[in-house]
Amino acid sequence: MPTLKYAELVKQLRSKEKPRPVYLLWGEEDFYIDQIEKIFENELLDDMQKEFDYSVCFGQDLKGREGLEAVISHCRQYPVMAPFQLIIVKEAQAIDRWDAVEEYLQKPVDSTVLVFSHKHKKIDKRKSIFKLFEKAGVCFESAPLKDKDYMPWTESYLKENGYGVQPQALALLSDSLGGNLNMIANELAKLFVNLPQGTVINEDHVEQYVGINKEYNPFALEKALAMRDVVSCRKICNHIRQNPKEFPLPPLMAIIYRLYARIIQLHSLKGRGTPRNEWAAILGVNPYFLGQYETAATRYSYRETAAILQIVKTYDLKSKGYGGNLAHDAFIDELCFRLLHAC
């Protein structure tokens, strides 16, 4: 069976159809694997059935051939109370030998549902074990999102849980919580606990319940730089210097680079005569914020922006210890001064 997408797999598991005998959940993004694990653990068997026909083991405890042989031996037993027994192998990336599983996959037992949860790393699809998983059951790859997809994902997740969100609050959440879906979901849970469904999330909600300062945050710095607002940048830099642990340099550098990369891209779109209604999608921004980038493009010429991208590249290397090592407080002040006064 080919690799399934998340929604397809969830629909399949929640249907009344009998599950497939083998599942491989794998990939670098933990969130979807964790969600599917919860469905296996909480929705396929009732409490009485789980007493007799449910077991969990961990990859780090299954070193060598003998460890997996014990699991496979368990797979060949018959269920007691349920239509099938459910066996979940968590942290399967720690398994060092798959011989016993390869043999089992040749003819898996229909009365067993065996689930391997393989996190944090990719699997070589060329290997025979992967091809056997595909043939015997279901494979699900949980790939990390691209940077441009985190904001749409956050908006969609809020909608799925019964909430709307204002564009400014959405940008604040997306830029401040980073690229970890589990962390984003955990922080959004604070909103769900404190606000009734149907609420349209705004910046005040985000500040009150998630704890992200609506005035001093990476999104605010991006906006101040885009507007070439020296006074606002100075205030935000002062706050960053006083709270360095809240503003690690790698995410800040990523946001700053993204800003100027989009500005130079917008200059190129205008130069090529690309219709304006296509700009937001090409830039990967919410149409609500397109005006901000258009204003930024009037305040930074193409030549200035190209020079600034070289400055950002230099300071990105410095932030990693190459070509000079500035202290955090001096770094952000010096960088923003050069960005604002580039000519």
C-alpha cells in the first residue's frame, strides 16, 4: 500500500474497517506521529480489551536480534478479548537490527496490529525493510513543514479547534513559536483552555495567555525594519539586549533574512510585470501583510536590498562564530544599525 497522508490515515483508523496488520510511522516531524499514536492508544480498543490485548515496548530495549524476536513471538499470539491485539513499538529509530521484522513482514498475522513509531530521522526508502513495510501494511511519513507553511498550519489548527485568528495575532504566534509543531500546539492549548470556542484570537489574547509580548518580539522587529522605523527598532533592540534568553540569534537571523529576501523578490516581481494578485502566494505571505512588503520595497531600493542581504550573510556567519564573535547585546544593535543605514 502506498504511503498515506495524515488525513487519509486518520480517516481510515477511525472508520469501522479492520486496521492493517502493520504500520510504520516515520519522519522528522514528531507532531503527526504523536497524534496517530494517540489514536492507536485511545480509540482502537476499549479499556477492557486493552487489559488483555494491548502492549507497548521501546526501541532502546530491543537491541540485537533477540529483542525483536520476542516482539514477533508476541505478534503470533491470538487476541483474548478484542478482534485483534495491538502492539506499539515506540522510539523504533533505536532498533539496530530488523532481521526478525523482515521475516515477519513476509507473512504478518491478521489478528495483530503491529505499529512502529520511528521518530526524528529519515528512513532510506531503498532498503528492503521499507519496501516490505509498504507491501505488508501502511507507511506514513511525517515530514517537517517548510518555513512558509507554519503560518497556514497554525491558522488551520486554530480553525479545526473552533477558533478564528486576526492576521496580526497569527503572525505573532507563527514568528514567535518557531518551527516545532508540538510546541505550537502546546502553546495554543493555553488559548483553548482560557477562551471559549468561536473566539477570534487577537494580540491581547496571545500576550495574556501565551506570554508573547505584543510590542517586543521578532515579528515587531521585522515590521520596524520593514518600515525603516529607527525609533521602534531602537526600542526593540533595547528590549532584546535586556532579555537575551528570549531572543536567541538563529531565529532572529532567519526572520531578518526572510524579510529582505522577500523585499528583493518583490522588486523582481514588479520588474517582471507579475500581476499583483499573484505576489502574496509567490512571496509566501498572508495577503493582509502584502502592503507591509510593498511599503518596505519603497524604502529599500533593489540595490540597497542586495547589499543588505550580503550584510545579513556576514552577520549570520558572525552569529555562528565565524569572522568575529560579537556579544549578543552588541550584535543586535550593530546589525540593525547597518540594516537601517545601508546605502
